[in-house]
Amino acid sequence: MKRRAPSPPAAQPARSARRDRRSPAAPPRKRRRRAAPVAPTAPAVQCDVVVVGAGPAGTSAARFLAEEGVSVALIDGERFPRPKPCAGWLADKALQEFPFLRAVRRRIQAAGFKRLVFHSPDLEHTARFTNRATVGHVVLREEFDAALVAAARSAGAETLLGRQVVDLRGGERDITAVLADGRTVTGRILVGADGAGSLVARRSGLRPRWSPEQLVACLSKTVPLTAKQKCACYGAGGEIHVALGFGGASGYAWAFPGVAHVGIGVGVRAADPQRLRGLYEAWVAGLRAKGLLPPAARTDEPAPALLPAGAALEFENHVGKRTLLIGDAGGFVSAASGEGIFPGIRSAAIAVRCILRALAADAGKLPGASSCQDELLAFKHLWRQELAAYLQMPNVNITFLLPLIYANQEIADRFGRAFLLGENL
């Protein structure tokens, strides 16, 4: 990447040789403190694409672009590895569609599962969905995201971690991210992958905020488990547990055991957040009663998070001037399950196809009169063709079918496929 040389420090004016003539009656003048020297401006970074946010969507976009020979800067305000509240569910569909994730999975701790145990809202009944092949993996996001960052860096992306973006400046043929340390990073295209509270979405004018009905509010906790504890609580086979409509709320509770931990939590639509803490405590008590948590497990201080579940479907402003929103920043999260890793990475892959054509158009390498902005705007149609069905809620009355899960195996299987595989009921 091209770097601009720092500007030389400004020359200091010469002191006057003439002394001040002071009147004997005049009070002595206070000596002026010399201003502290200003540090030279950090070198500016120039690249083709700037990606803000180093979660699964942002790191994947950076990797895909770098593999195509595009110069890309990946920026995140956190240093990795870093804690991340998340159930850590990686759908096997992601590994089949994006083979590079298989190497990432092998580098980290990941527990495959084939079974999903449904619990009724009052925890009185259970039903099981079992698949012959592995349908997903439980990862520790702290390790998973760090491995994705490393994969993007290995592909050739420049990573600027621990650098917070504080402002954006748009030009006719480029866009600049201003960092908290004064550095600027300029690219021809900007990708916002900086989560549900995206600064890119706000500063670019694409979205001030999500509305409450578009968000799922969560409380979750990562609980360490020994191998003995995991076997005692969850058996030798791989399975995850969910309670749809837990406590009568519009959401669900989960317990996803990984290799050496279990992620537990509750998520409800943000329009009804006042019950969240009570639901979390009730879920913890229920898990203990069922032997799904060790008696001495620490479950206090759960971490809050907001998910724009299915929000992409009702959002039209994924594309701004030389700007795209992907991942949670664009609402690419399953409405039915709250799963965000696979749809986030797929949104990145679709965006990269548009970006490559946009860069070619910018360089005059596409036939016809297609412009950079025309090619970016294609993202709005492509993601709906390829991803909308996976994000949407089932087109049946779930409230009516839900009680049948625990009495009818066919219904349980249909719910299992809808929840884990994104199929319609």
C-alpha cells in the first residue's frame, strides 16, 4: 500500500533580539510557556478498499478481496483476541460453501453437533431433532474471530487493530476513514462491517439506528467446562439445547456446549427487554435443575448484546456513495434463529463480487457506461436473490405449531431443519 510521508514540522519563528522595555512601575510579565511539540502526523494509508469491523463478515470480505489482488485495509477498534458475547454457532453450511473456514475450524476449538434438543417454554417437555451428518459447530468467538483476522492478514490484507474509526470523509473518487490517533485510511470503496451499532451506517447517512422491533436483546455468558463436566452435562455426543418462546417471551433461550465451555443465554425482541434479566435467571435455574450446568458454575454478570435479526429484509439502504453495509451492520442475521456468522460471511461474498466489478468500472475496464456506483448498487438485488430466503421467518403460524413439537416427531424434525438449516416450515 502507498503511504504518504509525514509532513515536516513547521518552522519556528525567530525570536526578536530586541528586549522589552518595561516601566519600573509595571508588573513583571509572566513568562510564556513554550507549547508542547506537536507529534508528526501518522502516515496516511492508501488502498483500494477500506473494511471497518473485523468480525466474520469484515474479515471474510478482506480475505476475499486480498485473494483477488485488491489492496485492502481491515480496521477494528479492538485488539484480537477479544471477548465477544455470542452463542458461537457456526453452521456446517458455512464450511461447505466457504472451504477456507475448514482450516480455521481446525486451528481452534470447535465442537460439532448433530442433535438439537427442544425444551418447551415451561421446560416441562422436550423433543429431539437428529441429523445423520454434522449440522453445525460451536466455537469460542474469541478464538474464531482471531483466527479469521489471521486468515485475512495471511491473504494480504493490512490489519489496523486497536484503531477506532471516529469519522468519515467522502470525496468524488474516494472515501477516507479518520482514526482516533489521527491517522487516515483512504480507499476507493468503504465496507461497513462494524456491527449492529455501525458507525459507518450512521456517518454515511445510511441508517441513524435500528428501530426497537428490528432488534433482539440478549444476555449471555460463556461458562468454562472441564471434559468431565461436559460429559456429565451433555453426554459424549454433540447436541445443543434451545427453549423456543421461553417464559412466554418473543424469543428463545439456548445452551450450546463447545469443547471446553458452554454458551448460555436468552434473547427477546427489544420491544420487550424489561423481562430479559428475569428470563436469564430463570433459564440458569432451569439448566441447573436439568443437570445441564455444573452446580458451581459462575453464571453472574452476563454480557448484553443486540442482534438485528432479520432486519436486512426491511432495510433498503445497504448501499451509499462508494459504501456497502454487510454482516450485522446490514442486518444480515437470521430472523428465526438469530444466527449471524453464516449469513454475515455470505453477505461479504456477495458484496465482494460487486466491489470487484465496481473497481473495474472505476478504472474504465468494463464495457459500456457502467460506473462504480452502478456496480455497487447491484448488491441490493443480488443479496435478496441469494440470501433473503435464509434470513426470513417461516411463513406459517409458529405459535400454533410450537406445542406440536413435543407430541409429533415430524413437526419436531421440520422445526429442527428450519432452525439449523434455514429451511421453511
